Amino acid sequence: MTAVEQMLAPAQREMIREELLRSLGKLERSLKAAGAAARPRDLEQDTVGRLSRVEALQNAGFTKNLEAREQAQLEQIVAALHRLEDGSYGACNGCGAPIPFERLSIFPETLACSACTRGC
């Protein structure tokens, strides 16, 4: 068991794992719904007014941006789950110190302690 693993009690590790899995499921459902909503639409001039077409294009852009952010967050969560499995979860990528449980419980996918995040 690594020093970082010893810092987290088994109940804390399980709580974080459950939160990561819950977030993963939520993001997967959201990405699936966004994918269905982002399907191309027929924007013929005679069926949709000019402003409606602009709004439809803007909404498609917003949906695409949201999907990109959610995909990035999903990848962070999957990486955190892998770190939980391999024993490296909870170690700061910046300084190597254990990340406090309080921070991990709020940001379970975090890679850095608050000091390294602030750039101190």
C-alpha cells in the first residue's frame, strides 16, 4: 500500500469511487442525449425563417461546446478511476504530496493539491 493510499481510509476511497462512478454515469447519459440533439437538421430557407436558422446554428454550436467539455470531464473521471485502481490516486502531480480528503471529496478527479493549483 502506498503512502497516499494509507492517507485515505477504505470508507473514504469507496465514497470517492462511488462519486466518480455516479458522475461518470451522469456524463455518459448527458453525452448520449446531446448526441441525439446534435443531429443535423434541415435548414431550408422556405421552412425556417432566417433568425430561426441562426438560432438553430447557435444552439448547435453551444451543444457542441458542452459536449466537448463533458467529454473532457468524462476522460478526467475515467483517469481518476484508473488511479484509484493502480494506487496512485490522491497524490499531487505537482509536488507529490497527498491531496487532502476534503479536496478529493469536492473534486474527486483533481490531479493537484490546492497549493499547486494556485501555482504557489
